[in-house]
Amino acid sequence: MLVPAAVAFANGNGNSADTSLRALAAKQGLRFGTAVDASQLGTNKAYTDIVADQFSVVTAENAMKWESVEPTQGVYNWKDADALVKFAEQHGQVVRGHTLMWHNQLPSWLTTGVGNGTISNAQLRDILHKHVTDEVTHFKGKIWQWDVINEVFANSWETPQADGLNANDFWVQHLGSGIIGDVFRWAHKADPKAVLMYNDYNITGEDGTNVKFQAVYNFVKDLRKQGVPIDGIGEQGHLDTQYGFDAQRYQADLQAYADLGLKVAITEADVRTFVNNSTEQVPTSSLAQFAQPFEFSELLKGCELVSQCISFTAWGVHDGDSWIPGTFQGEGYGLLYDVNMQPKTVYSTLQQDLELAAGTAHHGALGGDK
Ligand code: 9MR
């Protein structure tokens, strides 16, 4: 889609004192976003207000995934996804579509059919083609970026295929590596103006190696050489304070993707740490209260310093609504707002980063002459 004019980035009140994340990010031409639970829009006022006021790009956390949009074969349910797109239009926001081909959250009719052999690989390919075409067509002109393919590369601790893909990935296993380029072509045909991304985690050295980065880099470089319509790389940005984070390598890797002629985006940022319990999510280490905003800030600054980085998205609004406690035993505190939807230290840290990058600070004459 065409990116609306810069004025639409901010909250529409035209107030230069607007210190929302979206308004501050707009000053440097960056969009600041969040993943959204579409079913809470309009029903949960505090939640809805934060989404509207603070963010200029939204991603459906689950509502655009295949199991959500086609729970029964041939019967589409666009309700929550359409509601999110409409909300975005009403609030001067753009939408990241997430995600067209992924091994998770597939409808059970599909996985069951493949499992019991009633869906052959040739039929699976046709079904995927229809899914990609129908979904991209449904939202044609309304999606800024699509996460076309999600998480098909092997992790650094797994044995990859020769081309770096995960041989056990559902799609790679059934349809081979060539499916990646095909899905990008199908998506491009259905909406030629959408920015088409490959989205994954640990692809900018966060796991302490550059193995996965190198695999994605080589593969995508080759796709570009073949003329596959891929426009960008989505780095998810799921960090954990217990592992540390090499911010220089992260920035260098983002820049390397960008130097291939690609856009980059931070698509699912959160920084988790150990907490007292999942209800309160108070960090058990007082140092984590500094590590969490610090690593989040490093994620944002790397994006700010790579001019091809077009958006920075947090994976959820508040800690009470995050995937983290349900997946990582004893961890939480990953987002910008706490379980009571109050802004955390990380919120003001990111505000400062955005203000600094916008160059709004003035110190008068150098040397402080009288
Ligand atoms: O946040 C999402 C959570 O609500 C779902 O239950 C989960 C199912 O796998 O997916 C989560 O989002 C994932 C995203 O779609 C892709 N990257 C990893 C995210 C966290 O698991």
C-alpha cells in the first residue's frame, strides 16, 4: 500500500508537545507499533486507548493467522482481522499482516488431512496457494507490510539443510525449499503494493552466533538474484536478560540485510526476565529492572541507526497480555506497560531514545559562554 503522509503518523492532534511513542517516532519517519489482541478493541477501554494513542502501526497478534481466518475449510472468518484494519483506518495507523505461511496455528482440518494422507503434497500446495491468494486479496490495499513467511530456518543449535532451512519445518518437509519463492510470488501477484517480508527470530546474532543470520542472508540474497519479490526482513526481537545481547552485531546484521537492498523492521520486540509470579510480574533481580529497559533501548537504537528500518513493533501492549509467562516458566515483564497497564521504566527510556534521535535537544552556544 502507499504509505500515508507523515502527518498521519502522529495522533492527529497536531500538538508538538505530543510525547506519545507514535508522535516522537514520526519525527524521524519511523513507525512505532504493537501487536494487538483484536478482540479487546472497543471492549477494554484502557487497552483500546493505549493502542490508539501510542502506536502508528498495528499487527494482529493472532487474528490473521490461518487457524483464525479459515477454521473450517472453505469458510472464512475475517471478523477480528477486519475489525483491526478498520480500527487502524480510524486512528491513522497502518497494518502489518501476520502471517501467511507458518508451521504453527494451522487449522486442524489441514494438519489432520496431511497427517492421515487425505491431503497429498500436490493438494497441499494448491491449498496453500489458495490461502495466500485469498487472504492477501481480501486485505488488498490495506496492509502495509506482510510477514509472508515465518520461521522456516534452522536454529544455530539444530542441524540445518544445506540451504539453512529447517528440514523438519512442516512446509519445507512437504513442499521443499522452492515453496518460499513461490509464496512471495503469489503474495506479490495478489497485492503488488504490499511490502513483503521474511520474519524470524535470532536472525541478528541474538543467540550468540551469526549462524542463522548467515543462512537467512545467503538464502535471501539468492532469492533476490532470482527476482523473487521479497522486500524486507522482519527481525522479531525476542530477548531475555539472562542471555545478554550483542547490540553491535545486531545493528551490523540489520545493516547487512539492508545493504542487499532490503527494508528491515523490528516486528515482535519484547525483553523478558525472571519475575516473582505471573500475576504481578515483579522482577526477582533489582538489576533486571535496568537490564530490561537497556536491552529494549538497544533494540530500538539499532533500528534508528539503520536508515532502512521502517518500523519498530512491540509484541503486545502490557505484561498481563503477553505470550511470555505462558511459554517461559517463571519469566515475564517483557513489554512497555505493566500488568496494571501503567507505563514502565522502559516506556520513558524509549521516549528519550526517540526524542534524541529526532534531534530536538538544544544546548545553546558551545562552551556555555555567558
Ligand atoms: O503471541 C502469540 C500467542 O498469543 C500465540 O499463542 C502463539 C502461538 O504460537 O503465537 C504468538 O506469537 C508468535 C508469533 O506469531 C510468531 N513469532 C513468535 C511469537 C511468540 O510465540
